[in-house]
Amino acid sequence: MNFAHLNRLLLSTTMSLSFMVAAMASPMDDLVAAAKKEGALTVIALPHDWCGYGKVIDGFKAKYGISVNELNPDAGSGDEIEAIKANKSNKGPQAPDVIDVGLAFGPSAKADGLLQPYKVSTWDSIPADKKDADGYWTGDYYGVLSFAVNTDLVKSVPMDWADLQAPAMKNSVALGGDPRVAAQAVQGVFAAGLSSDKGDIAKAGTAGLDFFAALKKAGNFVPVIGKAASLAQGTTPVIIMWDYNAFAARDALKGNPKVEIVVPKTGVVAGVYVQGISAYAPHPNAARLWEEYLYSDEGQLAWLDGYCHPIRFATLAADKKIPAALLAKLPSPESYAKAVFPTLAEQDAAKIQITKGWDSTVGANVAK
């Protein structure tokens, strides 16, 4: 064999090996590399005690070595949308890459051109009615509206919405957000209306406004955003909030004071939140990698550990991937037996009624 032939053989072998290595590199590997090159991710409205987001964020940072810039943890869904609008031409740290908003905010953000499509690798295991067919938004988790009650102060624990109207509830009842911008609060008003109007979803928005107007007139409504601190201090001894937030608040307070979580007898509303990537994301690859992490088994179980039912819960359960200890700490299945999952159209109609009608019907400026 002459040297020229040997060189050609070596070159051919090297090229073949290079091709094999390149072929072995997966799209996920490419995404990780691109995200690491961007080096950062900007999130918004993710309190660490909401769905266990503290552990979720730490898990993402530890796994990929990408820094996470956290904007305005106490913002509502409407604030997240406004943050995208306000930063369309801004590639700095005030521009969110991703949002986590109430279901009704996903389609409206898509319609306004504020989101970009992306389908995660676990796309097929996400229920079709909980995601946009083109991937502009994707359901991530759900819970039901509940009452977090400081039982050191409230001796007659409210078991249903009508109980919140009792004289004993004077200066006691708060929402877990501002119903003009926060999905949690909007759904709280909606659930109250669903209960008081005997399950008529079409009228639940306006009925909910009437319910809170009466609650305010009775002096029972406290116009501040209820949180674990105000629950403990007694300024808002009853807070209407998602069950996962209520359980997180109870755990954070460690028995001081004692807190009881009540899923009401009627008007049990389940709310789905959705993920979306900003159309103007400064770090689009880091945003996509974040979505991949959230919808992986690891990310979904991290949400479940924070009392949120992840959107892929059924798949995880069927595949026996949920640890028994984790299942044991969750609310009983009976708590969800009467839960109503409003359709997107129903939620959107109620959101418009409530956000636009709150000031004129209830007239309470909810302070942070």
C-alpha cells in the first residue's frame, strides 16, 4: 500500500467517524449547547412557594448551569402579558423569556402576537384540550380553589362559599390576588359565582361580582392580596387561593398558627395554568430548554411535590413514576370529585366580565 492510498484511507475513516459523532448528537444536545451559549433565562411571576417553583428553578440551574433572572415574583397573569408588551424592543434583564399564566391568557396572548410556538419532546402525552394545537401555549398544571383558614382565629371554619357571608367573617376574607389582573383571583370570583348561581357557568362571572359586592358591603372582604404572612398575622384569616398555594402556606407556617385547608362543598373550580415563550424572548433557546425541563418527568414531579397536579399526571401515574410518599402528601381524590374544568371559552368570557366589572360592581382597590 503506497502512502497516497494510506492517506486517503485515513482521511476517509476520520470523515466517517466525524459523521458518526455528528449523527449521534441529538436535538436536545444542540438545544442545551445553544441555551448555555445564551447563558441566562428571565422568568416572571414565579414565587418560590407557588407549585414548588423554588425547587424547580434550583433544579434547572443545577442541571444546566444557566442563571435564572427572576422578575416580580408577586405579579399576576395580566402583569406578565404587559411585561412582554412593554419590552418588545428590549433585550435587557426586564424582558421576560417565558410566562406562566391562567388558561384564558394564553389564547389572547397568541392572538396579540406575543408568543412563539414550541412543542416539547413530551408533547404527545399532554391532553389535546389543554394545549394550543400549534404549540403557542401549553397547559402545565392545575389545582382547585380552596379556603386557607387560620383556625387559631376562626373558630367556625367556613365549609362553603355562603359561609363567607356570615357575620363571624367580619374583616376576614381576602383573595390571593387582584381580580383585575391575577388569574387566581379571577377564578376565585368565578367560583363564588358558580356556587351562588347554582352552577350556571354562563352567569358565574357576574354572579361572582355580586357575591363580592355583598361581601364588601357586609364588611367581610379585606381588600389586600392574601399571603402566608397575612394569614399568620391575622389580617386575612381566610384566604381564597389555589389549593397548592394553601398547602404551601400551611407548610411554611409549620403549625404556627394552625391552618386548615377547605375545598368548598359547591363551586369547586379547577384552574389550568399555561406556559408560553415570548415572541420577543432575549434568550429563546434557554426558554425552550426551560420548557423541556418543566415537561420532563423530573420537572412534572417537582411541581407535584409543590402540591400542583402536573398536566402529565395521568401518564406519570400510569407509568408508575410517582413515588408513594409523594402521592400520600397530596389532597384526597375525593376533594376533586366535584371539580368543574371550565372550557377556554367559558373562562375567557368570565375573565372579561370580572376584570372589567370589578371596579364598577365591587369597587374595592386590592392592595399588594
